[in-house]
Amino acid sequence: MTERLARLKIQRGGPGEAPAYDDFEVPYREGMSVLDALIWIRTNKDSSLAIRYSCTNANTCKECMVRVDEKTVYACTKRLGTTPVLVGPLTNKRLLRDLVTDIVPPREKLSLLLGEPNSEE
Amino acid sequence: MTVDVTTDVLVVGSGAAGMYAAVSAARNGADTVLVDKSLIGRGGATIMAQMTVAAAVGEQEPDHWTHHLQDTLESGRGLCNEELAAILCEEAPLRIRELDEWKIGWAREDGHMKQVMAPGHGRERCVYVDFLNTGPAVARTLRTQIGRAGNLRRASELTITSIVVNDGQVAGAVGLNMETGAAVTIQAKAVVLAAGGLTRLYQRNSASVNMGGDAYALALRAGAELIDMEFVQFFPIGHLAPRLVGMDPIMWDPFRYKLGGRLLNSEGDEFVQNYGHAETSNKYTAPRDVASFAILQEVAAGRGSPAGGAYLSFEHIPEADLRAAFGPVIDRLAANDIDLTKRGIEVSPIAHYHMGGVRVDGHMETGVPGLFAAGEAVGGANGANRLSGNALSEAFVFGERAGRFAAEAIGNRVGSWSNEAARSAIDEIMAGRHVATRQSGPGLASMLVTLQKIMWQDVGLLRTANGLANARALVQNMRWDIGDYPGASDHRFALSMQEWFDLRNSLIAAEAIIASAQTRTESRGAHQRGDFPRTDVDQTHNLITRLDGEGLSVMEAPLVSKPFNLIPLEAAE
């Protein structure tokens, strides 16, 4: 029996760079989430992929927002099928790298604590 | 070199314990900085807590904190630090009422706080926020208080990598700026470690990503001691299959308690009663350690479910009753293709909480002057097995105390920052930063998976001398393999560097568990030895772990006892 695969095209790169896209194939498990696939990729294929998440399962930390096929979703609750999906960072937040954007509330920014000029664009 | 940030009290970690500690330090007059490697109030365990908080507020029925203490000590299998346990039980009602004043929204009934029964409690004692919303409500409420506090600054995305100790006392900390990969230096007269537990070290867990044992490793490396590291609590009925997204894997407990869900093996038989605890389908009274052990034994005997656990069945409950108990949760289950009227789900013990931790006195201070701990990071209050509902209580109580006593302790002390004392901590970040750019291919994330398998296999629910020795050798090799500084770097969002510091912490915490588990040659509470299946009264003592150079040492220490009189409830106020 051939293994079923989920396919993801993932936007890579930092601010000011032309976005690059990497394709990944991930072993498909019934009911798996986009976050399951991103964690699998970091663990097994490319640990340089930047993603942000905390609670992993519970959908309470609200840190894992990304765009899947141009729609904003929580990666932890967005289900994957076997049709390919395009995964990119939020477009209304400052890009840090790959799928990670600056979602830190203004009063909680490290740059503020360090007395640095506001890095908001 | 000048330090980047100067403060009186630095609080590391922003779950309930850290946020409470920060609010408390600030209101007791200390200039306070609260930092988190994730986002303030969003990482860690608190926000995931769906269940209940134990406190003898006595609103549902007469209660007194000494009765809560009696239940806590009984659950702890003789190893609780009775001073810490008494503080936890006596002050929990104060914190519950304070949170009530802060409008957390505890569930109410007939004008009083609603309190429910939970396993191991003698009375209806546990408050909560509907539906399955206790943790998010706690986080929201404390975040609001933090926003209102005057002399309190806060920062997300700062990973503390070392506590700086100078002349035998805390001088501050060094951290990794996640956005830039640079080192950040913080001068502080006191530091509160509230960085949570270590359940992420296990393959099956209910942990968030930042629960890899940071607090324990930071404490050990600063020269503080840990206590009873062998006691990792496994939650007996963590969700296993089918894949459930958007829900905490420990969500089944309150429903099993409310409705009497049946725990079945692959032959459709109830089995927990075969392991020394009489439990019928209408009662849910087996302690967590007994239920976890029973499931493990059924799996070992070939009577497990397909995914390697047991079935939890609500099929005997009428649909209307399910709807009444689960509320809107039943629709979230339906979205996961789970219909409880049709079939059971598969559950398994999962690593859930750590009883062991940083050794502190009643002021929450470690043996290193100026270094405090709070919340799950603290060891000792819960002995060999934590009573359900005590985790958030201790986060509130120990957090408030740690902040208050840290603010008190700094007094007129001047900061003792020294660049020399911080040098190695700064250098290891700088060294990582200069490593040639990004590394693709499997990296440290795959090493963590390896560690999780080792811990699950040999340092989990059932341990033996051979398994522990094997695990220790593997973990020691990994400690050697990761080298002295991060081997991959990122120019923006320094996840690879953070992962190296995380893994170093996880490996130290893992070896501390193993070393302590090797020393305790008996079975007690959450520590079960296949080769020493009985409890040994001669081992009714605590085990203390220290880091000497790179090596861990374990020694016995007598229990901290504090006799108390159980207050008759008629006489209670």
C-alpha cells in the first residue's frame, strides 16, 4: 500500500526579500492539522523553517495564525486533506521570517523594554 | 559594557504563577520586569487549563483549609512538604476571592460560587469557569491586572538562558532576543523562576511547546537544588485517538466525573477495579496513579485499544444528558467526527504535571539568595502525587508569595551585576550567533523527539534499574553531543538558537528525573519501579538533586513536617 501524502507549498524568507516557495510532502494521517504537518517538516525535513505556536493542540494560545490558500486560519485547527495547500504568513502583520509575523501587542514588545526605536513599519 | 535592562525583580515566565508574582512584586513596591519566551500570558500551561481549582472557600458546603490539607497530604503518599502544602491550602481561598474581585467570573449557582467534587477530595471544593474555560479566564484576568500595575514592564519573545549569580547572590539574567538573535542582559536584585514544568520531555503529553524543563535547568545551573524529581504525574485518560484538534487532550476528565464514563479494555470490560481500587461505572474515584497504572498493564497484557490505550465510553448515557453536560463542546467534538453516542474514544496516560521541582522555603526562596520560584516549577508541596485541582491553586498562592517576598528581600540591596559573572552566558549566545547561517535538514527538533521516546520508554509510568541506566547513558551522550553553544543560527526570529538552549535545559531536567528515579528503590505514587513494586517505609524521605560541574548528584533529606489540627467543620467560620 502506498503511503498517502499531504502536500504543502510554504512561503519562505524575511522582510524585504522576494518570497521563495518550498514544496514539502508529509505522511498523511486522518484528521491531521496544518500545524501537525509544519511540526513534522521541522522535525524530519527542514529545521530552519520558522513557525510560531505554543499550546499545540488546545487552540487557546492563538499564536499559530497563518494564511492557508489565502485565508487566515489557526494552523492547529485547520485540517489538511490530500489536495495541495499554499501556506504563507499573515499579510497584515510585520514579517519576521517564513511563517512568523510580529503579533506581539505593542506594550509587550522587547524593543520597548530595551528602549529601542519602534521597529513597527 | 552596560546592562540592557535594570530592575528590582525579574519574573521569568508568564503563566498564572509568573503573572501573579509580577503583580504581587509590583504592588509590594518593587520595580518589576516580566518576561516570556513566548507571548505574555499565552504560552505555558495555564491558558490550557480547562478544569477546576481547589480551594476551601466553603461556599458549596462547609469546608476548612485543614480538610483540603488533609486530602492533599493523603494524595501525596507521605512525601509532601507539609509547610508548603499548608501554605497552599490556607491561602488558596484568599487568591480565589481576589480573582473574584478582579472579575474572573467563577461559575455561580444560587448566588454562591459553584464548587464541584474532584477525585481525591472529601468535599465539593473545586471552582471553575464555564465551559472548560478556567485557564483562559485566569490568563485574561491576570493580564488585565498586569496592564494596570504601575511599576511593571513586560516583554514577550525573550528567552532567559542563564541566571547570573555574583558573590553567592542573584545578580540578574542573560537572555536571547528572539527577533534578532542577540544577547540581552538584565540586572535584577531578585529573580522569580515561574517557567513551568517539564511534561514536554515525554512522547505522550499535554504540554505546550515551552514546557521542556527550563525552570529546573536554570535553577540547577544557578546553584539551586531540586527536590523529588522522580515524581512526574501522568494523567490517566489523555486523548489518544481519533485525532482531536482544537481541544486540550485532558478534556475528558470533568465529563467522566460528571457523567460516569466507563473505562474499557479491548474486550469491552471495565478493569480499573482489578488493580487494587474498587471503582464502579457510576463513580470515578481511582487516584490518577492507580488509573494510569491499570491502563498501562492492560495494554501490556494485549488488551489495549488499537492506538495503544483504553476505551472511554459514554455510550450508556442518554444523548440529552450528554448535551446538557458537554454544552457547546459537543459541537466541537462533532467537528472532529466524534459522536459519543455511537462509539468510545481512545485514551492513554499522558505526562501532565511535575510534582518535583525547585527546592524552596516558605518564602519561595531557593538556597541561592535572591532566587525564588513559583508555580509548577516549585517542588515538594504535592509529594508523590498531586491532588487534582491543586495546580492552579499553587500557581496563584506561590506566585503571590514569591512576588511579595522577592520585593521584601531586595530591601535596600544594591544590584550586584558583574560583566565577568555574566560573561560565559553572553558568550554562548554570541558564539551561536556567529555560526554560519541556517542549517536545513533535521536538527534539534528531531533530537527532542528522540529524548521524548527515551523518557516515555524507560522513565515513564513503569521504571526499572536497567531501563533507567540505559536512559541515563543515552541522555548523557546527548548532553555531550549538543556541544557548548548553538550549532545553527537564524538572522531573524532565532528559533534554531532557542531550540538549542531549550534542548540543553530539557536534557539536564531529564537526567535529574532519571538520577532521582534511580535512587528511589521503591514504588510510591507516580514513581513505579517494576523491580521494587512495594512502598518502603524506610524511604519516606525527599531526594535532593544538585549540579556539580556537569554532573548531577542526589542525596536524601528528611521530610519537612508541620503538625496541624483538623478543624471540625461545625466550628469553622
